Amino acid sequence: MTPIEIFLIIIITIWTLVFIAFGVALVFVLIQLKKALDKVNQMIETAEEVTQDVGNSLKNAASGMAGLVTRNIVTNFVKKIVSSKNSKKPVR
């Protein structure tokens, strides 16, 4: 073998090892990225559940307030009807 062939074999071997090391490092980076994205996804799902719970609570509170307002309106209306019937004297 000539010195150039030996030199090329050494260079090719070194580059092969460098690319293998780069590939392994890239795999580790991608694994860490997947773990980070899984954590972010879990946080987003938790936030979504919390916002749904808060939304449901607000809907229930609004429904309760609407019920109280409606009850107050109906009660006042019934009182007016009863008082108007009591204030009228029957004509004979």
C-alpha cells in the first residue's frame, strides 16, 4: 500500500467515527427533546383541564345568579298581582 492509500484509509476511518459519534449524540438530543415535548404536552393538558373546570364553575355560578334574579322577578310579579287583587273591592 502506498502512503496515500494508508492516509486515505485513516482519514475515512476518522470521519466514519466522527459521523457515528455525531449520530449517537443526535439520537440523545432527540430523546431529550421528546421528553421535553412530553412534559410540555402534559402541562398543556393540565392547563386545559383547569380552564374547563373554571369555565364550568363560572357557568354554574352564572346559572345560579340567573335563577336568583328570575326568582326575584317572579316573586315581585306575584306580589303585585296579589296586592292588586286585594286592593280591588268587589262590586255588587
